[in-house]
Amino acid sequence: MAGLVQRTAQSIDEMWRSVWGGSSRGEKLIIAVFLLVTGLAIPVIPIVFLARLIAN
């Protein structure tokens, strides 16, 4: 079970880095505004940070 959690966390971390790390400042702004407007920022941001902690 711990392996599954770690693999899932690593996948979320890799996805986040590919979306956020490869984006320009304007693209990051659009993504952030989209998350805030749709209300997805509330569940997405903590999940990503927890996944990054578990993955590392």
C-alpha cells in the first residue's frame, strides 16, 4: 500500500512539474486564474504539495 501511495505521489509530482515547470509566466497566470475561478485551487494545491512531500 505504501508503494502505491508513493508511486501515485510521484506521478502527481511529475505531472505538476510538466505543467507548471514548463510554462511561461503568462501561462502560469492563466492556469492559476482558471483554478481559482473554477474552485479547483482549494483541493488541487494541497494535494500537489502533499504529493511532492511524499514523492521526495
